[in-house]
Amino acid sequence: MPLVPRRTLLAALPASTLAVRTGGPAHAGSRPRPTAPPAGPVLAALSRAARPLRSVEPHGNLADLRPLGAAIGRSAVVGLGEAAHGARELFTLKHRVFRHLVEERGFTTFALEVSWVAGLRINDYVRHGVGEPQAIMAEEFADGKWPWNVREYLDLLTWMRAYNLRHPRRQVQFMGNDMAYPRIADILFDRVLGYVAEHHPALRREFDGLYRELRAHADESDFQALPQRERRRLAHQARHAVARLAGLRPDGTRPAYAWTVQHARVVAQTATLLSHDLGDAAQIPEAMRYRDELMARNTAWWHRQTGHRVLLSAHDGHTAYETYSPAQYPVTQGAYLRKLLGRDYVGVGTTFGHGAAVFPDDDGVWRTERFGRPAPGSSEETLDRVADAVGGPAFLLDPRSAPAAAREWLEARRPTRYVGPPGDPYRPYGLARGHDLLIHVHRLRAARPLV
């Protein structure tokens, strides 16, 4: 994802989005220094460890995903990364994996790196049929900056709604685990202030004062126009509101109280992140570190509050334990989730051979990025050779149980494709250091925009 804001802060927030390069032939970016191809025993060990997938489409028999379910075990949160936003096969793979985890492993929440408020709106649709999904997606995602307004995600949401109609006592849910943008929606202020007015009326005036200025500058562009000192002051007030709520007795039902505190927490998270100067390159790493932390904390809160097992969808750069880009994203969401949840978090990374992905540019025009064959000496070059050996559109690797030669190869740092911020698309990376499990997809196609 682009590191500096485009027209507004919004474009800087999804910190792993595809940096679209328009025009020109298909390319693989700058080439890393070639390394010797793996010896026969390494390739043979990787091929023995690979579990081929019959399909990456969400329909049909899902039995080929049972090795994935077994490798996940009893973990409560599974982070399924994507090597590039905007690729059809990576989106449909997530839909397919979620179906399997729901039907055979008891998972009930699909979490995505989108606004907390977008998640609330989509969850109302998948649970209660409130609204029309394509209209909600258009309002939340079709502002020319996000890759989610595509047919593949619409298919996922309509499947979730249909599942809930068939299983009213065991519903699946949708969560947005990010802060609130492009606006701190009135629904968050209203829910916090409404709870305070009903259960702690003596504090209503205090909370009105804490939120008054922030609510007046709730649009991110308006908030960003304030001097940084003012933004920091308003962020401090928002955090103080969370502390005040957290110190109160949970009058009424405990769930209502817990959700109120969380809504206030999201308001504070948003103000805190926006208090950074994202026009200053020196402040961006800390802002992006904070964003990964807040997404991890929101996900862990959801799991603990609901008791749900969660499939978390985000870029590989978020779900991994080790960052692909230390200077830009110092600590990942995956690292925070491992700290918060321990072995209850499992990270699944994805890689790919070649193909295409799509992403809207600054003007909202969808552009296609094409990727050539993997660079010589890269991780993907070898994994594509494994794909040729085992067949099928994709395969699963579990480095933890792989033969020693395969495990050592997966742990070693070598050029690995990272489709994110502009710059060299290959970074030195040890795949088994960053991910518990890996899924390699041979070929990608561009997702299908809903415009």
C-alpha cells in the first residue's frame, strides 16, 4: 500500500494496498540477485510436504481443506494473508477457507481490515438482512481507494446471509477490525452518549464536553486540517473518555457496557492515529505501527467478547509475525496478535507465481497490475516449481511438520515478492519466520469491480 497520503489520509490507511503501476508491459519489478536453485532433495522435500488444493473457488467439495483445518487445530483466530490486494483467486480462496472453517471447525466471524463502522453495517446485513449489500459496499468502499468493492466480496456477504437464514441459532458474523474512517460516524458518538445518558446521567455533560470538538471535526480531512497540537489534544480527550467509561460500574447488561467501551475505544483509536502528521515521512512508521496494534487489539477484543473463532483477512504484511518492510511497518498485526493470544493465533501467508490484480487509483479508476514469472532465485520461483510437481491451482505447506530440508529452506531469508509500498517488490524474507502455514497459488486474475 502506498506509504504517503494520496489526496487524503484515507489512501494511506490500508497500509498494504497494491501500489498500481499503470501502463507498460507485464513485469516482475526489479530483480534480486539470483541465487542457486534449490538442490533436488530440497525440491523433493517441499513437494512431499505440499498438500494440493482441488480449487480456490468457494463452491464444491471442501474436503481438500481438511489438512488446513487440522494444522489450525484449536486456534481461535486465524490470520489469512494475501500477497496482493485485488486478486480474484486470493479473495475466493478466503471465501472457500471461511466456508470450511464454519462448516467443520466452528468458526463464526469473518474479520476484514475495514472500518469498524463498515463492519457494523455489514454485520447488520448478514445477521438481520438490514440494507442491501451492494449499496452498503458502494457507500463504504467505492471512494476510489479500496479494493473491496468487488464481486468476490459481494458473493461472500450474500453467502453469509444465506447461511444465517438456514442456521438462525448459529449465525456467522462480519467484523471490520480497523479504526473509523473516513468519518467517525455519528453512530459511535450516539451509542456512547446514549449509554451514558441512560445509565450515568450525571456524567452526560462531561462526555458531551469531551466529544463536542471531536464530533465537529469528525471527517478525517477536517480533522487533519487542524494543527497537530489540537489533534493531539482532541485525541487525549477521546482516550480520557475511554478511561472514564472503563472506570464505571457496568450498569445495565454487561454486553451493552462492553460494547459501549469498545465504541469509545474506536473513536479514540481514530483520533490518535489521525493525530500523527502523515505528511511527515518520519511519523508514518509510528502511525502504521499503531494501526497494526489497534487492529490486533480490536480483533482480540471481538474474540474475547463474543467467544467466536475468527478468520481474519488482511495483507500478508499485516498477518505475518515478521514485517516485510521494517522501515515502514515496524511491528505487524500478526506479532501483536501472537502477543495478545499466544498460540490461539495462527498466521497463514500466501504467495503466487504470476498473474494480475486490480486496484482503484487516486481518481477512482480501476487499474490492472500484471505480474510476470517470479524472479530467479526468489521464493516464488521455487514454490512455482513445486506447483508444477504436485499439480492443481494451489497447495498448502505446513513448515512446522515439513521434512527438515524443506523446513530449513522455508526458514532461510531469500528474495520474496512483497506487493505493497512503491519500491523493490522483492524483499529478503524467511517465509516460515513470518507465517505458520503457507498457501501458494499458481496464477492470479484480477478481481471483478462492482462498477
